[in-house]
Amino acid sequence: MQVRSMSPAATAEIAALLARKLKAGDVLTLEGDLGAGKTTFTKALGKALGVTRTINSPTFTIIKEYEGNLPFYHMDAYRLEDTEEDLGFEEYFDGSGVTVVEWASYIETYLPGKRLDIEIAYEGEEERILTFTPRSSHFETICEEIYDEYSGD
């Protein structure tokens, strides 16, 4: 499923729609070029999940944990390319919160099978195409609902 975002505010709206449908144990992966909007999406998702702290990219710490309506785990796997080190990802993926993994392709072998893959691609200066690939019936339902609810701008 693809959704067109015409601005960072529209991307945040999509993330907020998604956040309202998530439950404990959900894992989302984010892929896209540098500056495509992965962290913008993650910040909006976290805010919609009740996170009040500032969310920023965990590039140098790999994993950041936030408190919200559910625990919110933000991972950045960019520096883990070609690593064989297991950093205990399963504890987060099987935990009581929502996990977002940026640059998830770098840790593909550790990712759970049931997840929602999201790719953000440039379509213009502020315009983006978000491609959602659900990897479970739970996420298929969520994607259908987002597609039906998102009006775009």
C-alpha cells in the first residue's frame, strides 16, 4: 500500500493515524534515504503514543527508550551494518511496547516475522511516498484502515 504525503505535517498525520492502531509488541521498520523523513515519522508516532520527551535519532546509542501510553523503543541500526553482535533485540520486539527500527535492513536476521515495513521515498522537496508492507494480518488490517482514513493534503 502506498500513501502520498505532501508535507512533513501530512507525514506526521499518517504516523498519528498509525499510532492509534498499535498495540504492545508491534514492530515497525523504517527505510529511506538520509533526510527522507524517518525520524520525523518516528517523532510524530511517539508523540501520538503519549511520549512527552523529545525524540531524536539514537544513532550513537542504537536504542532509546521512552515512556508513553505504551513503552516506545526507537532503534537506529545504521551503524550495525555487517555486525554479528546480538544486542538483545528480542527483548524489545517481544516486549510490552512499540518498537520502531530505522535502517532495519542492517539487522534483517534479528527482525520478527510479524511486523510492518515502511519505506519513505522522496517525491519532491517536501512530498514523500510512504510504502507500507504488512507482514501479518494485524498489520494488513491497520494498513487498510489507514488507507481508508487518510485524506491527504
